[in-house]
Amino acid sequence: MAKLGHTVTGIDVDTRKIDSLAAGEAPFHEPGFTELLRSSLASGRLAFSANMADAAGHDVHFLCVGTPQAPGSPAADLRYVHAAIGALTPFLAGPDPTVVAGKSTVPVGTARALADTLRPTSPNVTLVWNPEFLREGFAVQDTLQPDRIVYGLGDGETARGGADALDRVYAHALSQGTPKIETDYETAELVKVSANSFLALKISFINGVARVCDAAGANVADLARAIGLDDRIGKKFLRSGIGFGGGCLPKDLRAFSARATELGADGLADLLDQVDRINLSQRAWVVSLVTHGVGPDLAGVPIGVLGAAFKPETDDIRDSPALAVATALATRGAAVRIYDPAAGRVLPTDEPGITVANSVESAVRDARAVLVLTEWDEFVPLDPTDLADLTTGRLIIDGRGALDPARWRDAGWDYRGLGTR
């Protein structure tokens, strides 16, 4: 927003993050973000604070707090949303119109309840639900050049004022032809979880098909290319692998299922639950490929794991399939060495059976099996002959369909993909 010319104050209760950001240091790995952060600080349009009072006087307040999975439940935990609204409300009073724009991913019905909470205490405040669609690894691009903008509006005359205010915020994107959809609160809330759930459905579908391909002797990579040429289906999210993870898709899928159950949409809830089950089963499949290749007794077996983040171009290890597989192998006694070019710095160093390596070479040295579990560009062109000189085994498990099977087999490796031959 500062890059687009707005004056912005970022507020968080985590003082370490605030201090890091104010010093121009990103507290996470995201391509292009550090440069954007520093240029925006230098412009004088961006500041950070841990004091909610510094929110006073702004025209628009974006609510961006997390909605993780609630402890012991598939539902979303809204305590941080309510805490943020409660902390902000005292600074919204005044004669001037103010907009609160919700970006957090919340169960349908939340926005209208929040609007009812805000209305008596701050009659000049308008709530708009404005879901975000940022992809980790592409967040800067998705912010500056979004593929769509959604406004969830309430009832009455103030709703138009809220939409007009956000039009001014997004003036650059709108001038570039970015589609804008104005709808009600409930639809805007459902757009985000529906999009994430549909992407999760595509991933689990192709992974389910990969199981059939593996059993029948077919090739899921060729199959995916063939069905992806149908423009009703499209080729994206049709690469078989160890499944999705991260801080959004899994918890959004579960929260959507829980809310669908509450609303009596049991058919959708059952479908979403099955998508989740297929996704989690992929991790066990990878472990079974290891035991099939090196034997059922993994005690002391050295295994090299390449990748820990849930996807490339991020250091996010929340609900990471790669890390889950590494942990499962270590639990069975394997001596796992794991390397990730970004997430290595945030991996716990005291996990039993897991050693954090600082390079591909150190991760695979003396390994009986090598697993590629995050498709970093650094891993795709690895030379199978060079790696063979470091390892004691020749089993390569391509958990992301990122490698060329023929190239590795020609170099003497036992290449195993998930449904790929």
C-alpha cells in the first residue's frame, strides 16, 4: 500500500516483528519483499508500531490477523479477530467516516456479526469484507497486481461509502483493469474458502488418481497433461505429489467443512473431509516407498531429505508435508538429514533423529535414500552422477514430480515417483 502511494502504519502485538520490520528486515522469506519493505520505509510513507493508538486518524483499517485452526477442533479460531476489533474500536470513535476492511479468512457469518458489534460503538464506521488472495512466494506480485478484488458490503447508505473508500485504495489496480466484484458479506467470506477448497480438491483428485496409476502401471504425469489440455479442467494443480500444506489450505478446508456441517450442508462437508484424508495419506505413501526400497527396519538408516518448506520460495513450515515425512521417518528410527535453502534457518535443531544440513551435499552424504520433497529450483537440475558419488544407496524418491525420471534411471538410480513411471 505504501508502494502505491498511501500512508501506512502497520500494527502488531509481536514487538519482535515490529522491530524487525521497522529496521527493514523481513521476519520471513518472501521474494521481493525485503526490497519493497526498505524502499517503502525510505519513502516515509510506511511505519510500524505495537501501539494501537497509532491507528487513530487513518481512513481505512485493514484487519489481517490470522485465523488458525482452533485447538481440538477443525473450526477456525477467531479469538485474534475479536481481540483486534476490540483493541481497535476505541480509536474509531469520531465524526469522520472510517472503514474497517476485513482481510482475514473467516467462517461465513462472521463479518455480519462483527458489523453488528461495531455499529453501536462506532456509528461512523463501515465494515467491508475484502478477502486477500495472496500466494506465498508470489505475495508482492499478488498485492501490486491482483487478479481480482472482492468487496463484501453491508446494508444501507454507508455501504456505498465503504466501497468508494476501497476504490481509492485500489485505484491503481482498478485502472489497470483488475476485475472488481461487489457482493454481500456472506458471499465475500465464502469466496476465499471456496477458492482454496477447490484448489485442494484438484490436488487431492490427481493424487487419488496417482494411486490408481501406480496400481495399474499407468503414468499420472502423462494423464495429467492429457486432461489438463481440456480448458474446462486446466493444467494447474494437477501435479501428483506429497500433497498440500502451509498455513492456509489445510485449515481453511477444515474450517469450511466445519461451517458447512453447522449449516446442514453435509454433502459438501463429506467431500471436503475426503479431500483432507487423501491429502494426509500421501505422506504415508512416501514413507512406504522408503521402506519398500531400503527395507522395513529404518533404525539408523541414513536418509537425505531435500526440502522442508511446504512449497518453494517460502520458509513456511506450517503443516509442511515435507517436514511431516521427515519426522515420520525419524520416528521409525531413520537418521534424517534435511536441507532447505530458506526454511533451514527456522527448523528446530533439537528434533530427535533429524539433523539440519547446510547444503545438498551434506544432506545426502552416505544416504541410503534421497527424497525430494519441496520443488526448489536448486534441486531440479541436480546431477544424478555427482550425487551417486556421495550416497551409499541409489534410491531417489521424487515427492513433487520435479525430476526427469529417465535422466536419473540412466544414471543408475532407482527412481520412484508418486504414480509416475
